[in-house]
Amino acid sequence: MARPDSGAEPGPRRYTFHAVLRWSDLDAYGHLNNARFLTLYEEARVALMFSGGRAWGVDSFADGVLIRRHEIDYLRPVDYRLGRETAEQAPSVRIELWIEQIQASRFTVAYEMFDGDVLVSRARSVLVPFDLGQGRPRRLTEAERAFLLPYCGDVAGA
């Protein structure tokens, strides 16, 4: 898909995740709790890396990946409005994510969350592959890089 602001080169492929909202996700004002945004982003990231990765034969992310940094911009509240969805389907948000940057021993995941067609939040996470057995960071494997690459807009130093 081309970027909407130009006829420029297509951007990285985005992974789309639909997250169902629960009543317990709400704050006292009936909005999606700010901390829950981070959990929903985590669910989307795990779906890409663990389920998506395994589908492509990359199981190593499940062996250890640590978060080095999170940042979230809250743009609009998300209401849990009864009746906006049918009785057969609970309210949900759509999360689109892609890999913003790949480096030798870390990568950055970027996210956008939508309530319907409305952009409600942007976020970014820096992840570090980790060897749990040895208790130390490790470099991305070639298989991991190959899996992440189609979702990436920038590949830096190896």
C-alpha cells in the first residue's frame, strides 16, 4: 500500500491485530484504561512474533526477547460503548504494527491503534533478543531478520 501523502514507494508491510475489549479494561470514566493500551500492544506484538514467527519456522523469539523501552502517545480516549457493535461481537480496537528499525542486537516495533477508523494511539517498543539460559542479550539470527524484514522500513548496522 502506498503512503497516503504521496505517490512514493510503498511502506513496510503492516501486521493487523484485532483486540476485543473487556469490561474490566475500563477506567472510572468508562474509557479504556491507559495501562491497558500497553497490554493490547503486547498482545499484538506477541501474535506477530510468536504465532507469525512460528508459521514461518522462526521459533526463537519464544526463547527470549526483552523489552528495553516503551513509549506511548495517547491521542483520543477509547470508549466502551454498548450498542456500537452488534450483540454477536464485543467492542474491539484494531492495532497495526510494523518494524521501524532492525539492528544487530535489537529492533523497534511501531504501533497504531484504531477505534473504528479513528487513530487513538501510537506507540513504539525497543526489543532485545535475549539468551535466557546464559542470561545475556544476543544478536538477531538470520532467520529472525528474514522474518522481520518484510515488516521493516529501516535496516541498520549488522
